[in-house]
Amino acid sequence: MTASLIIQVAIGGLLMGLIYALVAAGLSLIFGLMNIVNFAHGELLMVAMYAALLLHDHLHVGLLLQLPIVAALLFGVGVAIYRGLISRALGVRFNSGMVQIFITFGLSIFLVGLAQFMFGSDFRTLNDGAISTATVAWGQIVLPVSQIAAGGVCLLAFAALALISRTEFGRALEATREDRDAVALIGIDRDHIFSLGWGIGAATVGIAGVMLASFYYIAPSVGTSFAVIAYITVALGGFGSLLGALVAGLVVGLVEALTALFIDPSLKEIGIFALYVLVLMVRPRGLFGRQ
């Protein structure tokens, strides 16, 4: 085992961690806004990956051109989920928390079943020419262009989220998160903010899904493993914290890659769970959670 191999694996883990971070950011945004855990979050990632595959195979749209299309599509899906399902669940007076859980969990099962019906259960791949196959070499360190591009796009997406937080809408979003009942007194439409929050959260997953499709397999079950890692990342970084999602995603990706290198690839999740348990014991609200 050489130093260049360790560096290559570590960089690859950090690049994958940016994907984890962006997936977790959408989950964290929705939870921080409404205190609702979206159990269909991983399936939205799967929908984005299949959307990228269809755009590539049938319309021959390039990977980077797919980003705004899929992001807009997932934004609409997120708004539709809120308007059609979540807003109704919020109106339930008895045991509303369980209703919200069952709705999103049921939605995840529905989306997986729909994908299996439409595309089958076989693994699919998206080959977008140079981006999917090219590599960049620095000495003995070789990295796929697809992962480098994915990391760069994820960083740009986080920058866009930071800019949104500085706008009037971002301030309304923060105010709604702080006190969802009091914002009505200053003329903020809470229902409108919630629907846009779901839309933005889903759009971030759409961006992650497009970039992930360039180097990862596509299947109806692909969202499950990423959803589990997203939940851990959100809890590790602190529920509702976008900065926490970014930092925790990088840490999770690095720990996963190094665990696979030093122990065994089939046991790579052990390092992630061990890290989470350690942080949970020291700081139960996460690295950037409010105490």
C-alpha cells in the first residue's frame, strides 16, 4: 500500500462525500423547515437518475444540459408531493406525526414499485462519452473526470443554497423555520414557503442524481443505500444545518473510503456507523446542531 494510493482513495472519498452532502442537504432543508423526515428522499434520487437516463438515451441530451431540466423536474415533484400529500397530512389532528411518516414511507414504496414496473429490476448505466470514461492523472494518482465534475457541481449547488439564504425568500425561509405560527403575523404565507422548501430540497437531490448517474449504476433500489447514508449525514452534521450537511458529508465519504481501503470494501459502512455513534455520545445534536 503506497502513499499515492491512500491519497487517491481519500480524494475519491471526499468527492463521493460531496454527493452524500448534497443529498443530505435536501433532507436537512425539509426537516429544518417542517420537522418532517422524508422517507422517500432516496427514491427522489432514483427518480432523478432515471430521468437523466431517459434524457440521454431517448433525447440525446448531454449530462451538463440535463442538470437544469432534471432540477426543474424534481422541483415540481417536490412541490407536488407537498401540495398533494404533506399539506393534507399536516391537517390531520390525531396522530399527525405517524401519518406524515406513513405517507412518505408509502410514497417510497410506490416509487420503487413504479420504477420496477417501468424499467425492470436490472441495473442500468449512463455512458456520456468523455465525462463518464475520461480520467485525470497527477503522477500515480488517477481520478475519474465524472467524479471530479460531480464534486464541482455539488459545491456550486451549495454555493447557490448559500446565496438563496441571503435573499428575501431565504430570510422568509429562516423565519418560518424559527416560528412557523408567528410568520403569519408579518404576512408570510407559511404554506407557500413550505411548498417551495420541498421543491428546493427535491431539486438538490435532482442535481445529485444527474451527477451520480454519470458513474454509478441505476436501479429501482439505488436510493435506499443513499437514503440511509443521508440520514446519518444529517444527524451527524446537525438536523436543519446545511453547513453541517456539507461537513458531515465530506467526513462520511472520507471515512467510508478509508474503511474500505484498510479493512474490507464489504465492511465500509462500519466506519460510518462507528463515527456516528462516537459523535452521538459526545454531541447528540450533531456537529453543527443547536444545543
